[in-house]
Amino acid sequence: MKYLLIILLILLLFFVLHGQEETIAISWDKYNSSPDAEFIYIYEIDENQGIIEKLGTVSIQDTIFRFNLIPQNKIYYFVITAIDTAGNESEFSNIVSCDYEKPVAPQHLEIRK
């Protein structure tokens, strides 16, 4: 029984420390700067190293993009670009960010009989 309790506590700590997936929504004003614009690309970027990952593509008519991530203890940066019918990509939009800090893990865990 003692070992079962220890295993359950370890599993509980694993799930607490690894966090849960969260839904993030990035929104923008409707793009109307180019009549040939067809799509919007959404990127996660690093301010110093550029693109980390292309998160998705939406129609030029869309003004919101939702996605899931498991928050790490860092600041996330995002940009969007417009793509025209010839496949040309605009410059990055302004950078938006969100800051995730994980809660501090419980300390001094012990089992008492």
C-alpha cells in the first residue's frame, strides 16, 4: 500500500509539473491592403533568431487563429504575414507576445504514517 501511494504521488507531481494544454487565440484587423491577398500565415518567432514554427494558415477573410500549446516558462512571440495569389509573402506584422510562468512546484513533500 505504501508503494502504491508513492507511485500515485509521483504521477500527480508529473501531471502538475508538466502542465495542461491551453488554447491561445491571436486576432487581427481584417486585411484589406492588397486586393490579391489570399491567405494569412501565423508564425511563432524568436525575437533574436527569427521564425521558430509556422503555426497555421487561414483565409484572408479570417481575423482570428486558435491553437493549443502546453505552456513553457517563457515568453511566446507571434507574427502574421499576408500571402497573395502569386505566392508572395508580405513583411511580418507587428510582434505580439504572451508570457507564461509555471506555478512553483510544491516543496517538502513527505509521507506520514
